[in-house]
Amino acid sequence: MYLRQKEIKMKMKKIYKILLLIAVCIIAVSGCKKEDKVSGTRIYYTDSEGVSLVEKGTRIKGKTKKAQINYVLGKVQKNTDNINYRSAFVKGVKIKNWSLHSKNLTVDFNRAYQKLSVTEEIVLRASVVQSLGQIDGVDTVLFTIEGEPLEDQNGQEIGYMQPSDFVQNTGSSLHAYQNETFLLYYGNKKGTRLVKEKVNVRYSSSVSREKALVEQLIKGPDSDNESAVLPEGTKVLSVSVKDHICYVNLDAGFLDTTNVMNPEVPVYAIVNSIVDGSAISRVQILIDGKTDITYMGKINLEKPLSRNPNIVEGE
């Protein structure tokens, strides 16, 4: 009887040890899962082709905000051992310093930044902003070059950026988006004169300001008190700027004059909108690449046109 009880106790001890071991394993697994959740931050690199972002999981180190920012900036500037995770910092680009004020982080770069191609510049910006944006207490990021604000190809300041400013669809290259307030000219309710309208437009950094502006004119106004100035469906074939002259090449859809009350309205809606608030002095309108056109038999498009204040209400 005594031996029987002793045998049962030994078996119970073994069962207890097994249960204890299982409990330890469960706690360990739970601990790992919890750690994964905490370390769900990512450093953004560029792919092997340098046109898209790829993310690599990490645990941001540092107890202070300064340490965390330094950790992330250190990571994005260094290549990994995997060729598919490359740093977007190329051509000698380096960060000189940074400062944080009221959750707005300013990162200052050396002059080498200005040698980046359009694609390289967008990818680098996205890499830094999306990586830093995960730090609690960093809401926006501003880039400067030797203390001067970063500007786009049109001389417009990029300003403060957020991770949401960068969009990438699966299998495609990265696109950066920016917001700008355009002063556009639409037709009045009768379509006989032009009226000014401030419109906030979000457009891709790969698109010139002038092209984005013309495309917005084609979309038409939101207000019922204004009328569209360009035929719906008009296509912008190309837009370029040279020697302060903007060349706007439209397809033949522009010549649809069904709802045009005054031929000056569509033409100078384009001209005035582009010239106002820019260094552009004149606008050359082309139709399918041709300029030997007299619009509605009244406006000669053969030469660049200057801003016309006489058709604007209130001027």
C-alpha cells in the first residue's frame, strides 16, 4: 500500500513538471507575440532597382526621442546585407543635423542632395518620412538643404511632409503627392467673363505644376455660380516651360465650342491661371502640336499670349 502511494506521488510529480514546462512554453510564446506587436515598426529601404520602397521590420531602440530619431536616421542611411533592401541615400547624400519642435522634425541635408534624379529624390524622401513618421511625437518632417527649404522643380517649397503624402501601388513605382492652392480662372455663370477661384489641389510630384493646373481647369469648378471653361474630356498632351514661356499642347477636344459663349474665356482661363503667381510671362497654346489655328475665327494661337486682365470680373 505504501509503495503504491509512493508510486502515485512520483507520477503526480512528473505530471506537474510536464504541466509546468507547458506553461513556461505558453508564456514564452505569448511573450514573443507581444514583442512582435511592440516591434511592429519598419524601416523603409529602396528595392534593387531603386524605384520602389520595401519595408523591413525592426524594433526602434532608444528611451528618449532623440535616441529614437538618431536610430532611425542611422538605419535609413546604411545598406543592409540584402541587396533587395538598399539605402535610398546615394551620390554622397548625407544628413548634417536635425531638430524637433512641437512634433515637427526638420532634417538638414548637404548639397549632394541636389544632384539626385527625380526618382531618387522622391524615393529618399519617402524612405525618411515614412520611417520617421512611426516615432511617437513626430507628426511631420521638413527637409532643408544647408538650411534652405527643399523646393520642387517649379521652385515651390515642398514644406512639411507626412507618411500619407507618399503613395505606392503594388507593382508600381513610388509617387509623392503635394498640396497646393491654385488661383484658377473659371467662367462666370453666363460664361461671358472670367472669375477668380482659389482651389486646393493634390497632385503627383511627377507632374509639373502647370500641367496639374490645366488638368484642374478641365475638371471644372465646384460652385454652381461658375461655369466650366474647357470642354470635358479635353486631353493634355504635354506641358513644358522654356524662357518664361509655358507651352500647353492640347488635343482637338479643346476645339469643341458647343458651350462657348465668348472665345476669350477658354483661352485666357488657361493663360491667366498659369501666369498668375508664377515666373511665367506668356503661354503658347498648341492643338495636337500645331499653332496655326485661329480659335473660333477670332483668337490667333500662332504666338504666345500674355495675361488678359480685361476679361476678368472685378479687374
